[in-house]
Amino acid sequence: MKLSLGPLLYYWPRDTMLDFYAQAARWPVDIVYLGETVCSRRHEFRTDDWLKTAEMLADAGKEVVLSTQALIESESDLKMLRRLADNGRFLIEANDMGAVGLMAGRPFVAGPHINTYNPQTLQILAEAGAARWVMPLEMSRDMLAELLAQDTSGLETEVFAYGRMPLAFSARCFTARRHNLPKDNCQFRCIENPYGMTLKTREGQSFLALNGTQTQSASVYSLLAALESMSGLVDVLRISPQPDNTGEVVALFRAALDGASAPQQAAHELAPLLPEPPCDGYWHGRAGIEQTVAY
Amino acid sequence: MSLELVCPAGNLPALKTAIDHGADAVYMGFRDNTNARAFPGLNFDFAAAQEGVRYAHAKGKKILLALNTFPQTATWSRWQQAVDMAAEVGVDAVILADPGLMRYASRTWPQLRLHLSVQGSATNYEAINYYHEHFGIQRAVLPRVLSLAQVEQVVKHTPVEIELFGFGGLCVMVEGRCVLSSYATGESPNTAGVCSPAKAVRWEQTGNGLESRLNNVLLDRYEANEKAGYPTLCKGRFEVEDETYYAIEEPTSLNTLELLPEMIAMGIAAIKIEGRQRSPAYVEQVTRVWRTAIDAARRNAETYAVQPIWAAQLGKLSEGQQHTLGAYHRPWK
């Protein structure tokens, strides 16, 4: 199984991003997804910065994939999408059927925000040029096994295996709403929350995280303890960047994949690095918020 | 092009009421999780669907059938059979979200008209044109996230008819791209055809007030003088940085009556009324008002104005009795 570093879902200052990817070049990940998937207004990294970072990571031996926005609303969103689709150098992750259409048969990764729930749809994506697909977040191991048992596409399967889960997208910016600002004049306040803004219930339970137009789980999805149940099904495990300790998280997954430590032991070592309590319900066919494996 | 009024029906009485009071088309679902209103006691079996189609066609109106959830591998055949059943019943179109199912329908029933469901999450013309080129979809229902200016861009760049939501429950998230419900309960619109399912809801009178919970997650707490609405996950009050408020969306309804002339001018093909889970009495009221409004706007867009009586009638029916123009109006975002 390969390890990937997912696209950065948050808005971090430019220097933080440069530093993060300089470190990532040395981490034991095989694939790095780059690019802005959440909000077109974010601009600490411009397209040229992403492309330069992509070259740097490719030189470091990483497979680089350029991720594209999940919610494509405007002509300028489409313009950006076309520019990425036509970059001629790096693979693209499509997160919208508009992007799938624009690839016009050129190879791409079908991202987690394409709704791929059955082998018939997976076959359509393969015909459109997909080389790999990322399972929808809410899909369980059993649903994946059933799908792959009937799959004839032969695509690589990637699973979101670590991080706060991107659960929903809206045209509304919930961070701007929190600050009583209109989205068009958001003042880029999401840069103040490098891990999103935790939303709690009125009895203090951490429930969701507001990340601009994206709503995430407050809990951190982690399938480290479930690695054995993935064999024969999953080709790539995705780790989603977090502000601190991402390198350590990568190292623990790597050690478990290489057999250097047992998954349960690695999961035990992961516990103190988790910024919020873990969850793993989706993989086990339950509500996503639930944690089924004891640490 | 005329603007079609598309009304909801959760049962035969609602369907007939909608047809009798001015709907051009009625949309419905079969009685299982092949559609995004898979509620107990709601929807149509084969015989009721047949009767609905017969009733509508006798009056020159259309029936659209929503098959807008995503089939799983193990249950694929149920969705495939539902497409077959819809074609055999003689509906005027099926409303689909899953590409695999679109291919099946287009190959097996080439005469069957396909609409792209709002659950298909197509927010741009490239996505809509992809579905058109590959599966021949003839109409797309847009998610409730675009501004009117963005909608106009879509209309200009696609041969596909565009249908917009005009009235009723408001999804603040992009439909088909929201799994908040399965995060809390294990069931989402995509997979189970339900959002914030009733079986996971619990009401409890406590010392702190009336509390609503969804699979034990506290969604809201009401004072004695507050009106409690259905506990949809995104419409609860939550704490963010020590402030308690409707962090995602107020319990409000979409109402776009005042935008009708603009929608007609930009060539929108149809207006959809949300609410297959609502009563025949609700469907009657909403259909009546929207029929009157559409006719007035088409007669003379210049002099068209929302009549106070329409607003009053719709206001009584709305969730939380609040209205919004939603994303069509840019500042909402």
C-alpha cells in the first residue's frame, strides 16, 4: 500500500505552507496532492506557487497530483480548472463532474467528492480517463469490498484514512458568518484557524469544524488501527494535513504499513498526537462520528 | 419558453390536488430508498404511480419520478428495477443523480426522458454538459447555492433545460455533497434517501428546556416561548468560540416569488416546489399561489409584484415562518 498526503484543506500563511511542503519532501509519502480545493478566494499560494512546489516535490521523488475545487460556481472557477487541466505535466484530481468532462479522456484521479458508489459508475470514470479513485468518505469497508468484487475497471483505490473529514460544501462561508462578514468581504479570516473552527453542541460536545465554505468533522478520522482490514482492497491511504505533527502521523502509518510496528501499537502511539478525539465509524458501517476500535 | 411549475407529491391525494390547482408537472418517488424522501408511509407503489400518471395525463399534465439516491453495489438491482418500473408506468421523465444509473436508463429505455437531480451536484455548465453528452439528460435541477448571475451563466452555456428550486425547505449545503447526516446517524440522502432521519430524533423536556437530539447529539434547546422546528442537523444552534447561534443556517424557508420575472427573462425552464413530505393541504396552498404568481409574471413582467396575500398565505406554511432568497441573493452567502 502507498501513502499519500492529501490536499491542504485549510488556509495557512504562505511561509507556513512553504515550510510544510519542504518538510513533506522528506516524509515517507509516495504521493502528494497539492492545490486549493475549498475556496477560490484564498491566495497565499498562487497557481505558480503550486506548480513550483509540485516541481520541488517531484524532484524529491514524489508523485504529484494537482487537486481541483469541489464546488465550481463561476466562470473564473472554470478558468482556473481549465488551466490546471491543461498543465501538461502533472496528474489532476477531479472533484466535480465538470472537471471529469474537461479532462476529455486524459488521465486523472477521481477525488473523494465525486459520488462513486457502485461499479457501474466506477467504470464510467475509468472510460473518462480515471487512473485512480478515492472512495466517498461515508462508504464502509463492506460496501467497498462489494464494489471491488464486481469491479472490472482495474483502477487503484484510495481511502481517506486520517484527518478531520470534509463532510459538506456550501456557497456560504461559515467562517465569514461567524465574524458577521459578507463572503465577498471575508477579510480572509479563515487564516486565523489553521485547523478550522470547532463547533460544539450546547452541552459542549465537539461536533463539527467550520473551514470556510467547508464543514468538517470535529473528530479526527483515523483508520490506522484498521489497516489489516484493508489488505487486498486499498492501494493508497490518504493522510490529510494538520497544523502540527503531520510528519509524525505519516511516520506511524509508514511503520505500520512496513510491518515495523503492529497497527494497534501504532494507533496507541498516535493517540497523544491527535488534536481531537478519533472516530472510525464510517469504515465499520456505522455513524461516522462513532469510534469503534478502543485505543 | 414557458415556465413550468413542478409540484411535490408524497401520495395520490397530494398529486391530484397539485394537478387540480395548477401544477404543470408533479414529481414523486417510489416507496423505498430509491429517492431522497424515503420516509415511512410516504410515496407511491406501482398501482398508485399508475393511477397518478393516468390522472395527470388525462389533464394534459406531466409526472416526473425521482430516483435520486446513489445505488450501492449490493442493492443495485432495486434501482435498476425502479427505472424499468418508471418506464413501464409511463412517467414523463426520471430524475437521476447516479451516472451508472443514467447509463442504464439511457441504454435500456432510449425514449425515456432523463433529468439530472439536484443530488447530482451540478453547479456549472461543464458538469451539466458532461451529463448531456454522455447520457442525454435534457434538464438539470441546480443546487441551491448559485447566485442568479451564476445561474444565468449556466443557462447561456448549455442546451440543457434548467430547473430551479423556488419554494420550501432550504439546503444550505450543495446537495449530493453533504454527509453531515450520516456522520451523526449513519444515514445520508446519498445512500439512504434521508437527512436527519426521524428514527434518530429524540425530544426531551429537561430542566434546561425542550431539547432535540439526533442520535444523541444535542441539536437545539428551546425556551418555553420558542417555536421548535424539525431538528434538521444544519439548522440547530451551536457554540462557536463561546457564541451560541445558528452557526450554519436559521430554520428558514426558501421563497423566490419576487425573482420570477428575472427567472423567466433568463430562460429558466421550470420552478420546483420542495416538500414531498408535506400534506395535500400544503401542496394545494403552495400550488395555488405559485400558479397565480407565474401567470401574473408571464402576463406582464413589468407590472408584476408579489401580492401581500400570496406572501401571507405562503408565510403561514413556512418553516420557522421566515423566508429567504437564499443563494440567489448574493449577500446571503
